[in-house]
Amino acid sequence: MAKKQKLKTHRGAAKRFKVTATGKILRMHSGKRHLLGTKAAKRMRRLKKLTQVNAADAANVKQMLPYA
């Protein structure tokens, strides 16, 4: 009997998302690449932190990260 093939991790997703020990998926905020001078320091501090992926998108991300 042939062995089942291993699933490949989506390398783009692996670089963008982090899975916590409890299974939550974290992502970075958008809006930190350019036009930074117009953004308030408080806003920049908030954008620095990780945030949780929306529940509607979590299933798709988990599918791209089969061994995370």
C-alpha cells in the first residue's frame, strides 16, 4: 500500500501568519509601509502589535498551514 503524500505548506502564508499554542492565528496590521509621517504616534503603536485573524478567514489560513 502506498504512503499518503505529505501536504505542502503555503510559503507565503507561513511568512505572514503565526499560530499560537492555543490555535489562534495572528497577523500583522496593514498600513505601516509608506506615508508614515501623516499617521499619529498612537496609531503607529497600535499598528505595531499583532492582531487575530478574522474567524471568517481562519479556516482558509489553517488549510494553507497544515502542520502549524
